[in-house]
Amino acid sequence: MDPGFGLWLFAVSLGASALGGMLGMASGIFIVPILTMFLHIDIRTAIGASIVSVIACSCGSASPFLEAGLVNIRLAVVLETTTTLGALTGVLLAGIIPTAYLFILFALILALSAQQMLARRGETAGAATTADTWGWAGALRLDASYPDRGQRVEYRVQRLPLGMLLMYGAGLISALLGIGSGVLKIPAMDTALRLPIKVSSATSNFMIGVTAAASAGAYFLRGDIVPAVAGPVALGSVVGSLLGARILMAVSNERTRLLFVVVLVALALQMALSGFGLELGGPSE
Amino acid sequence: MSKETVKAPQPEWLLAALLRYGTWLASGVTGLGVAMSLVGVEGTQVIAAGVALFIALPVLRLLVMLGAFILGRDYRLVIVTTVVLVTILAALVIGLSFSKPLAH
């Protein structure tokens, strides 16, 4: 591969990741469409590169959240039992699913992300002081507290089995498409578990690394990860996510949000067209 | 209000340090490989090592958590963490059993 292409991959990933970070979104969702549609990289190679960048971004951004006491590490590891199981299922399915369906599934996830961004995420009403699910959450001591404006706010984890089921789906999609699946984790954590928004964001980001490690490890050993592509993409994503977090405050307004919705919808349409094109155009592996 | 009195030392700070310096190390190795390729030296194996470090980092983080739960005699969480590690191991075994030569 042309070494200059590596520099190009680095720059593109940096841009995508910085833009994603500005809106508090994971960059993974942009990496695969950009690599396949603009740089004409095979979708499986793109997914392999993207999943490594998902790990890199998760690990690279976790420390400040851990130090601030926002990550519920006990809950994270409990939910990781099903996210990694989902990832394992995804690894098994990835070899069987035709490329065209991967494009179409990706288009659906992009459309879902656009819808979620449009709906704007709010603090769930009546966030969790009642203790209705004492069973699992109690036995595993998952209820905790987090610091907010100098005070400790206690919260309880609700409906753990439902949350774990949704996390299985998130792990599956993450492995199949090489994304962090924030779009599926956020509803699981906000709606099923009813976590405070800060805890849910920090814990979700912390979990993504382990979920992605299961699929990335399998793809790496299987030989589906091309180092010359995955390396520059991961590096660009880490640098981009650090930059994006810094400009988050400055530009996050209504207009950029709408711009992103438009970009997501456009990418969704393009991916869907590619998918149906492959479907109709016969074999083009 | 129940204050927990019996609690292991908080592993958060250890995990934060591991992930911070681990990311630096993996990025450094990957960057070195990319730079080698740019100046015309064969760097693919170095990049592959960097990528492998990135993938290993979350697994190390689970091992640190396992250690913390063992020290805290939190046996339910020890079992939970072991289940996650075994699942990842199973994924690796599946990957290996379908392995093909490293692509360039």
C-alpha cells in the first residue's frame, strides 16, 4: 500500500473523530462510510479498522471519567457479560452475512442515529430513587453515587435484565459493523436502567473498549484487520477525539446538530444505495 | 443511607493510569510503524504490534478489575469478570480457528 495513503487515512480519521467528538458522538459511525464510499476500501477492511479505532477512543478518553468517579465499574462489568456475548455472536455471523446486508444494516443504524440526535437526549423523568428491582442490582451491589456540583447524588439501577438484553443487541451490532453502538447503548442505559445521564455516558464509553476487544481480537487473529489501514485510522481517531472534546463547548449549538442530522441521513441513503446496488449488481466481493 | 465500611481500595485510579499510559504506548508503537512506512522502511509488523496493543488494553483492564475484586473478596463480581474474560477468550479461539494469512 502507498505510504502516502496512510497519511491520508490518518487525516480523514482525525477529521471524522474530531467532528464526532464535538457532538459527543463516537467517531466509529463515520469511519466506515468514509472509508468505503470516499476511499473505496472494502467494507470488511473498513469495519476491522473502525473497531480498532473504537477501542482506541474508548481507552484514550476513559481516564478523566474514571478519576471524576462517574464510571460505575461494577455495573460496567456486569453489562459486559452480554455485550461480549453479543460480540461473539456478531463474529460468528460476520463471516456468513453477505456484504450487501452489511451496507443496509449500516444505513439503518445511521438513520437511527439521525433520529436520536434530532430527538435530543434528556434526563429521564424521575431518575431512580425507588428500589423496585432489588433482585439482581441489589445482590451485585450496583447502586452507587456520583459527584455533581460538590454533592454526592445516589442512584439505583433499574430493570437490569432488560438492560442486559438490550446490551446483547448492542454488542452484536458493534461486532458486525465495527461501531461503538452508542446509539443502542444510550436507550438501554437511559430508559431501561434509568441511570443519571453523566453516569450513563461515562459507563457506556468505558464498556465499549471491552466489547470491541472481543470482536477486534477475533478479527485480528482471523487476519481481517489490515494493519496498514487500521493503524493510521486508530491513531487519527485518538488524536481527533481528544481535539473534538476540547472544542465541544465552543461549537455545540442547534445549527451544528441539524447539520449532523443532514450528514447522517445523507450517509444512510448512500450506504443503502450501495447495499441495494450490490444486491442487484450480483457478486462484487 | 448506608455507608459501606468494608470496601477494597478504589481501583478507579489504577484503571485510569493503565488506560492513559496504555493508550500512549499503543499510539506510540502504531505511530512509529506509520512513520517507518512513510520514510520507506517496512513498518507493517510494527503497526500490527501497535494494533495488538490497543486490542490487549481492555483485556488488561479486566484483569486489573479481577484482581481488585479478588482483593475485595467480592466473589460475585469475580465470577462476573471471569465470565467476560472467558467470552473474550472464546471469541479469540473462534478467530484463530478461521485464521488466514495476514493481509497487506
